[in-house]
Amino acid sequence: MTAGSNRLGEMLVKSNLITEDQLKKALAQQTSSGGRLGSNLVKLGYISEEDITSFLSKQYGVPSINLAHFEIDSAVIKLVPAEIAQKHMVIPINRKGNALTVAMADPSNIFAIDDIKFLSGFKVEPVVTAESSIKSAINKHYDSAGVVQDIMRNFEDPGVATVDETEDVADSGELTKATEDAPVVKLVNLLLSDAIKKGASDIHVEPYEKSFRVRFRIDGVLYDVMQPPMKLKAAITSRLKIMAQLDIAERRLPQDGRIKIRMGTKEIDFRVSTLPTLFGEKVVLRLLDKSNLELEMTHLGFDPQALQIFEKCILAPYGMVLVTGPTGSGKTTTLYSGLHRLNTTETNIMTAEDPVEFNLPGVNQVQMKPEIGLNFAAALRSFLRQDPDIIMVGEIRDYETAEIAIKAALTGHMVLSTLHTNDAPSTVSRLINMGVEPFLVAASTNMIMAQRLARKICSSCKEEISVPRQALVDAGFSPEDIKTMKCYQGKGCMECNDTGYRGRVALYEVMAITDAMKDGILQGAQAGELKELARKNGMKTLREAGLQKIRDGMTSIPEVMRVTSQT
């Protein structure tokens, strides 16, 4: 705890912006988990970053700025080293004559001002801005951009022709040596840390005939991030394979592995998959950051009514709860949040997963290994001899798994699982098409829920826009809605990588299996008929859930149209 922390805290209390009790709690959190006092006060919800920035601006008589409106020259960035920027939470934004304008989270930090004066030789003119904006700017300007160019410059050689990609790479000894070159190690480490900083969920390293590119998937959408030289292709791929403890000599077959790295206090797992393609091995890394796992159900995006139904169904003594949706729609996160709610000392929870994405304390998790016969069906059979209360099956893929899961649900167990269907009502048809009898589906199922993930509008660059009436009608809004509708979009800023979106929110279609629904299933009702029946019982479709998120100002019309179909 620093004197600066004390001073800021006391000033905020004196100005009645926070209470003494709130200051004590924030200081306690700062002691236990680190960070600055201001960011801890914001995390705890006691004050907003805008209020802190405005307060410091008035207190010290320095201008406050929005970094999103500044395009910073790389020559200016080089005047302050990255370690100084990160240590003091500052970033240079402009140079005029012998004066350097520096954005600071704490404009009273004379040590930072003295350090920058000494290193740059310029007179420092401080301005104040939000700490999160400075962090984003540091990540943007001090990460891959300059460093990658410097690394790549070591490999540029205009006199060398592109290697024929059909030729096999040299022996594995030469390849191992190439992966130990400092620039390759540095580039791969930079790639992994940059993906973490940018909040990517996947990294794609892709070789083509005359190009080699790296893409990040951020909030469900892929973005180009760099195109390393072709001559680095084998070295980068092999470096990733060595880190994942894979066989670098085997380039004809797909391989799977894991990389675990530590960044600060965080431990992040990367699930690594290699695949031989026409021009080399494509490597995809899935980031598994437990600190980003949202287990609190109220934060997932449920409407109050849908959340009430979900909680009621998973807290039932037995039955089956199914979550459906495409790959990457957040089904596992929803199931984990359900398990978190059910996880008490009185319950025995067992999960069969492929793969196990996150470790949940107090939950017995089993990784599937089909090559030795340990599949979902085999694991489920074993679970039933382990005295379980709650069973989670990663996915119901075939009749055998469905049959055992339904039997478990009918014999006093709560069963949670997923399927790949487009919406909740069509899940019933999928189970019946697998060979499950309609009466078993009706008797065992408590609830079916479909979900999608929509990108949230970035709060830093959110602005109101006017949308043509016809576009609102096409999206599904009623004439009454249109009269009072306000629509928003993000114009793009450094905090959202100029996309206009930051983070995602789940859209849910929750279909409780009521007595009326059971009758419909027993009478052989089709998916369309079940949907109408469910809507009469109060179910909101995925599109309707999306429209509500637009009304709430959380997402945009194009985003909801992208992830849902009109129903």
C-alpha cells in the first residue's frame, strides 16, 4: 500500500465520493490481490473511472482526456520505454518542441514525471485519463506492432527466394535448433501474451502456398494480426509443438496437446491442435483462462424469468436439463455455472467431458479417451456405480449415450448435458430421431435451453444512431417498440481494437417441459408445433431475447441478426 493510495483514498472520502468503509474494503483488496487503489474501487463498484478521472482533473488542475480520440505517433511512443509506461501507468501522446504530453492515471505521481524527464530529456506536461484506457493503449502500442517488426527485420533477406513448400523440412534436429533461436522464441511468446492481452479465445497459425498468417478470434470473430515471413513457418509451428510436448518429426498426422503459461499472477492453459494441410501444418490454440470463467448465473445474460426457470429445473431432485447451440455458443460455461450453483458438500457431482476445459474444485471431472474405449456412454455407466447425485455429460452424440442419460434421469439423478441443435424445440425431434422413445423424452426432461453469444457494444465508444423504420420492422420490433426505440453502436476505439464491440452476452431460449409440452411430445408434435406451444407458455425465442438486449442498449441490430434466425 503506497502513500499515493492513502492520499487518493483520503481525498475521495473528504469529497464524499466514497465512504470510509468502502475505502477500507478497497485497501484490503489492494493488499490481498495487488493493483492500484483506483482500479480496486472501480472493481468493487464504489465509484466509476469517469468520476475518478474528473475528480483528479479538478484536484490537480490538469486537463482530462479520452485516449480513444488520440492517434499516437510511434516516434512519440519510443520516447518512453514500455517498462516505465507499465510501472507508472502512463503513456506519451504528443510532443511539441521540448514539451512531451503524457497521459497519466495519477497526475500527482512526481516519481513518474521525474523518470520520464530524465529518460527523454523533455519537459513533461501531464494530462489525466482512465487507468483502463492507459492499459489498453500500452497493450496496443507496446505489444506486437513494433516488436514483431524488429524481430522480423532479423529474418528479412531480399536475396533469398521462397522455399518450395512441397519439399519436406530438414531433419528434426535442425528443426529443433531453429526453434531455439532467440527471435523465434521471442515471437512465439509475444504471440501468446498478445492473445491474452487482447482477450482472444483462439489463435490460428495458418500456412498457405505463398503466405503465412496468424489470426485471433476475439468475441467470436476472426481478425488478422500478423503475417510472419514464410521462412519462419516451420520454426514457429515446431516451437509451438515443442511447447505443447508434441512430436515435431510427425507432420503427417493431427496431434493434440496443451501449453500452460504464467502471466503475472494468472495461469493460462492453451489447448493445442495441429492439422496437416496442403502447405504445412495449421496450428490452432484455444485459450482457457479460468479468471474469465463466469460462474455467477446472474451475470450470464439471463432474463429474470428465464433465470428463475433454469434455477428451478436444475434444483429439482432428478430429471434432465439440456443446453443446445452451435460450437462456441457458451454451452459449457452455462453448464459450469449450473454446477457451481449445485456444488455443495452434500452432493456428489460427476462430469464426463471431452475435453475438460476448466478444473472445478469439488467436482469429479473425467476426461474422455475414445482410443482406449472411455467414451461418454462408458463413463456414464461407471458413474452410475459411483453413487452420484448430479451427472454432467459433455455432449449427447448417439443413442447409447442418450439412453443411459435418460435412464439416469428417471432413476433419481439430475443430468445436465448438451446437444447441437438450432433451437430448443428441435432438440426433442433430434432425440426421437436418435431412437429414444417419445414417452422417455417426455418423462425425463425438465427443460431444454438454446443459446447464442452476441457481442456487446463497447461502452467506451458507444453512441446513439438512427435506424430506418423498415430495418426495425425487419428485425422483429413491434410498431409500439419503434416509437420509443433508441439504438446504439460502437464507433470503434483503442479499447475495442476499433471493432465497436467488447465482450459478449448470452441470448437464451428457455423451454420448460410443462404438462402441456409433455402431451405434445407424446402425441408426436413436430418442432414447429412444440415451439408454438412453448411460446403460449411464455417462452421467448432467441430472436426475441436478442431484441430485448437491443432495447437494453447492450448490443446492435446487425449483431442479433448475425447470431439468430427470424422465428
